[in-house]
Amino acid sequence: MRSQRDGVASGMIPLTDETLQQVKARGAFYTPRELTAFLAAWAIRDTDDRTLEPSCGDGSFLSAASIRYADLGADRLAGRLFGIELEEQEAAKSRALVPGAAITTSSFFDVEPDALAPMDAVIGNPPYIRYHGFTGENRERGLARARAQGVGLTQLASSWAHFVVHATAFLSADGGRLGLVLPAELLHTDYAEPVREFLLKRFRSVVIVAFDSNVFDDAEVDAILLLASNDDEGGFRLIRLPSVADLGQLDFARPTTHIAEHEARRWSSWIDEPARLVYLDLCANPAIQRLSAIGTVDIGVVTGAGKFFVLTDEQVARLGLPESVLTPVVQRGGDVPGLEVHPGETRWLLDLQGKGEPTDPNLLAYIRQGEADGVNLGYKCRTRTPWYAVPLPKKLPVAFLPYMNHRTPRLIANPSGAWSTNVVHGVCLKPEAPSPRVLAVAMLSAATWLSAEIEGRAYGGGVLKLETKEAERLIVPALTDKQARTLFSDFPSLDALVRGGSIEAASAIVDKRLGLDHVALVGAYTALRTRRQERKSNQ
């Protein structure tokens, strides 16, 4: 996750005329000097150390490493400092900036570890390219390199994950240090779970450094530091700092902590130690369960062109579309301010799936207008036959859960028989689950809110996102029959509170009904939410 500002801020190499969009497309967000200097100083500990930067870009890490070697008293870089860079233009910058370094122009995944003698340190900032942009031969080579280290990554893994695993193959087997700038997705995403497991097995010491303020101005993704070593005190630590400027205050003497079994899959609970301890107690409570125990969460309807397929009452009347091709749909979570879909809170979805060739003249005119406007040429539309037949999920959801949340997730009962767009997840419940109304009230508990901050993913813009599998891991109270009856009776008043903007008051009532420590739970949740939201103001 490189930040492109480094070349300018350091006064060394100016940026090219490349656009920010092009820079992002190849994952090139160049790293601030404070980070390159810190990682070089942490990883390079002796003049005889051999150091590799596997995606050296314009040379910012190599420059920091050369300064570190000079500070240690090394008289030359030859045989000590190595770099690999895919882009010839960037490799040329590195050679000009650090003439003594040996720079190879190649894809990192094409370089055999045996081609270089074992390294004592690997430092850098791997390209961050999401799975839909990391495709073709490059991804296949990355997957193969990960498999060679015994790590099975999925097709959904972003490019950095493959880089991390392959980088370890260049370190000496009995020692070596890996210092990388990575997205915080390492801590919580499902696709990164094999990487987390691998790091804990491969290295004696794994230290994560997280920051309360954003590292990169241009990237939406939260950045962390990975400091993995076989030369340091063993154990796992996650250390939070206010900002990159506070790296000099990093306390490596902080005791390591054993990872509990139910924490091993995800490291996000470690981002705040007091909140983590509250969460540990919560997970041990027999009166809680995961949403997956009583239901499933799936994405909503993927139209491919929401402005064409999702219509208001006014649009339907003006276009004269027949009722037979319209079905109610919740367009976004904000359209439903309470715990249940009320009349007037839905729009209309143009539903032509399985209904044969359209014959209504008004409908035909609308479809022709869509083709004239190029709607049929969009990616999703052009892959469908016919392009205007939007596929619906297999089951109508009984409740909704918004995909993105600025404050906290909220379950919304769906008595209206509506569908939802893909920014609102659909929830289907098992026969043994409580009713959607009861569950919507139960999930007002601060226990659910706390689990969302830990199971979900926070982005640089301050928004909390819940993918379907993450949503299924949300904690919900396991209700007794008496509690379920009480919450059902409470539904109208609590729905009114939520609609009136008093969701915190509603949550306190629910936790009191359930006998949960609302003060401790909401305190832990608030600490994590505040950190997430304050990162938005620091951009």
C-alpha cells in the first residue's frame, strides 16, 4: 500500500505524469519516509546483513536501507542490498537513487528464492491490488508461490497476500526479519486467514503496529506494519500508536500474549486491549451465539444499473409501467430508519426475470430507451440474456442488514415482502430462530455492536463494512422463551425510539432485559467506533 507522496515529500524523485487512477491500478502508493526509515532500522541490524526489497518502486526503501547501512558503518552496498521491480521506469529511478543496490527488473513472482542467497531482512510495501484487478498469469504465479510455502490462498486474495508469503522464502530458515507495510485486511479478512496462520507458524515473533491516524492520504485502506522475526522475543503483540510520527516511542518490551483459540482466526480484536478483554468475556458467555447459528446472510439484488432498474412511484406513474413487472425493493438502509420496513419506504424493482418477451408498449419503450442510453452495455447487463432480466436471489429475505454502516449495524424486519439491492444484505432465518421482529430488537444489544466492530472491516473513510460471512459472525443474544416474548412486546416502543434517533437508549433497554453489562459492552464498542470514525477526520 504505497503512498505516492513519498517521492515529492522526500525531495528526491519527482512524480511522473501518471494519473492517480493509473497509480492505484498498479497498487503503487509510495511510503512515507518515517516508515521507510523505521523499517530499515528495525530490520537491518548488522553491516553483514543482506536486505531485499521485493517491490522497490522508485527506491524509497532502498534509500532508507542505504542510510541505515551507512549509519552502521558499512563502506559499500554491493552484496548487501537488493531490489526487485516490475516497472522498468520505476526500476530506473531506484538505480539512479541508490547506485550500489542490485536491482532486478522482473515480476517478484518470477524470481526464484534460490537465485539470491538467503536474506537477513526483507522490507517493503507490497502493491495493493484487489482480487478483481489482480488477474491472469500474475495471480496464478502468485498463487503458485504461496502454495510452494504451504499456503493455500483463494482467488479472492488481494496481491499483497501473495507477496507476503513469497517474501518469506527469501529469508534464512533459522533467522531473518520481515518488515512490511500492509493493509489492515491482514487482521480480519477471511482470505487473509491462511496468511495469519502461516506467519504464526513461520516466525517466533509477530508484532503488528496499528495507527490511530491514516498513514496514506490517497488510499481508503487502513495501513499497519508487520514486524515478523525469528531473532526477537517470541509471541504475538498488537501495538497501537497515535500516528506514524510516534514510531520512535514504540515499546518492544511490551509483554507478548497468547492468542486464544477463538481469536486465532482473526486478529482485529487486538486493536484495543480493553475492548478485547470485554470481547473475550462476551465470547465465553453461554447466553450469546453467532448469527450463523440461526440464519444466513446473502447479498441483495445485483441490477448492474440501479438508476434504470430501481424506480420511484413518480417514475412508474410517468412511464406507465404495468404492475406485473414491478416488485418492491429496499434501495438503501437509510431509507428505512427503524427496525421494520414501513409503507412508503420501498421503491420498485423492474422485475422481468422469467416473464417472457415483454409486450406492453410502455415497457418496450422504456427498454428501447435503456438501449439507446447504453444501459445494456454495462458489465452485468451485457452478460445477461436478455440484458434487462435481473436475476433475484433464491429466497426472499425476512430481514435486512445494511452492508455499510457509519455507526452500527441494524437488523430490519421485512414484513413487506420486498427485496433489497446489493448494498443491503438479505437475511433468512432457520425455523428455530426467533421472529424477525424479536431478532431485530435483540440485535440492538451492544454485544452485537461490539462484535460488528471486530468482525467487520473499517476503511479509511470511517465506514464499517460487513461482508456476508462477516455479518454471519455477528454476536446475537441466545434468547429464552420469556426474553423473546418480552422483546416482542417491546418492539413498537423500541422501533419508535430508533426511528426518533435514540438507538442508544433502545440498546440500553435491550441489554437490561437480557441481563448483559451494557456499560462495559457499550464502552468497548464506543472505543472501537470512535477510533474508526476519527480516522475519517484525519484524512
